[in-house]
Amino acid sequence: MQFGQLNSTKPITLYHLPVLDPVDKSFDFFALLVLYDWIIENSEVESFQGDNGNLTLLSNSMNPRQQTVDSAQLSTVFALFAQKRSPICDFCHDRDCLQNIFVHTFLPWICGRIKHVELNRVGGIIWVGRPLILLRSLTAL
């Protein structure tokens, strides 16, 4: 695509030609290179549509730009993520607690009341076992 005029008295017109022109075979090799750049995503196709028709253009080759992760900001981004995630976890935890209280209070036949105060194997290890492991390791020092 190119804007031009034949002489100074003529109006400026838009000149363009198809990429694969069957009449002009001298441009075929370059046209195939341009299409290859588009296939491997080094250029873009842009379509301009207006009142007098449309014009589809291939852009020039673009240099791919790769950026590495800034390790100085990684901890900041993780802290923001954890801060935004915390209220969601709190809401889910509170909802589960209220659901358990409701089930054990008003629907005792679904889950016996004694299971409310029972410690299973996982809960026993986590809530009772870890503090005892910590106490044991402190006494070993």
C-alpha cells in the first residue's frame, strides 16, 4: 500500500497490489516470505472496512520481544495474591463452620452429636500431635 499522485495537479490516490499477483511473477518469492512471516506470527493482518469497500493489509515483520520475570517483584505479587485470597478462604471456612453447627444442632440424626467432639485420625495428628511434636523437640534440645 502506498499513497501517491501521478503529478502535482492530480489528487493523491491509494496504490496497492495483491500479495500473490498472478500477473506479476517477480514478486512471488517476496510474497511467500511475507506470508511465511504471518504464519509464524511475526506479522499481522489488518482489515480496514469502510463505505467504499475494504482493504486488507499485511504488516511489516515485528521483532519478538521476550521479557523475563522480575524476581524483585515476585514476592510482592505473591503477597498481593495471598491478601486477595484470604477473605475468600475466611468466607468458605465460616460458611463450613456455620453449616456444621446447623447440622449438629438441628439435625442430630444425620451425624451423631458425639462425632462433634470426637477427634479422628487426621484431626488428632494435626491439632494434638503437632504441638506435642514441638514440645518433644524442644525438650530434646
